Amino acid sequence: MERLGAAIAANLRAGDVVALSGGLGAGKTTLARAVLSALGHRGEVPSPSFAIFELYDPPELRLPVTHADFYRLEDPMEAQGIGLEDYRQGRALLAEWPENAGGFADDPGCLGVSLELSADRTETGRIAIVEGGKDWLGRMPCL
């Protein structure tokens, strides 16, 4: 997760969305923490499950980032009602449970990361399927 987080952070820019999908315990928050760490954050990164949005800003990070967790939303319209667009202005967005906010697949700056636990019971790893929008051409994270 740390290597993938660092690879995403290396090419992340304001306006991008990193849409983190997967079931409970798949590693969405772990990957968001890895991205924030690679961007320069030191210290604790609380899960935004309750607050929905956590903000991280320069000079600690090289760019402003909003970490969002949409798990508790029941209708995608709720995301607009709580000011999602305001939290995206001039910032990168790390979005957990993006489908609950209507998804971001149509956004050209969206990097979709679908996480799954390894199906092999002898492994403790995860599988990450990464798909980038057109703005990610030439900057896709490589491991």
C-alpha cells in the first residue's frame, strides 16, 4: 500500500480525484494514509467516516488535499448538499466509497482504485485495480 500510495502521490495534482473502492477492510483508508504520507503529512490521519471531510494543506503537503469518506451517505445528492464542490476547489480529493457520492468515473481527472483482499487464504495481501481518466494519461502510477 505504501508503494502504491507513493506512486499515486508522485503524479497527483489539484483537481484530481482518487476514487477508492472496495469492501470494508479492503484498505481504502490505509491507501489514503499512504498517499498523504508520500505528500509530506506526518502524524495521525483519522478516518473521515464521521466528519466526512478532513483537509490537509501546504506547507506540510506539496498540494492541498481533501480526504473524504462517503460511507454514511445514503443518496448521492447528499454529497452536493454538504458542499462537495467547495471541498474540491483547488484541491486533490481522496474519496472513499465514491459510489455513495455518485461516483467520479466521468471526471477526466479521476484515478479509480478498486481494492480487494487476496482470494488466496495463505496470502495477507491485497489486489489493486487502477484505472485512470484521460487526464491521467502519461502519469499513471507504476510499481
